[in-house]
Amino acid sequence: MQIVHYPHPSLRWKSQPIQSISGSLRRVVREMFELMYEA
């Protein structure tokens, strides 16, 4: 996972509601927190 900076096109995507919390979603969130604390 990489940090994306503005004005990267992917930052324009509209988010979708989370339907269920799966193992893969938990892994993505964990990676996001790790990146945030490293930055």
C-alpha cells in the first residue's frame, strides 16, 4: 500500500457504504494505520 497525494485521480472516487467487515477489510485498515504512523 502506498500513500496517494492530492490531486491523484483515485481521490475523486466516491466511497461506498461498508456492507460487512471481512478479514481482508481488517487487513487493509491495519495497513492504513501502519502507514499513517510511519508517515
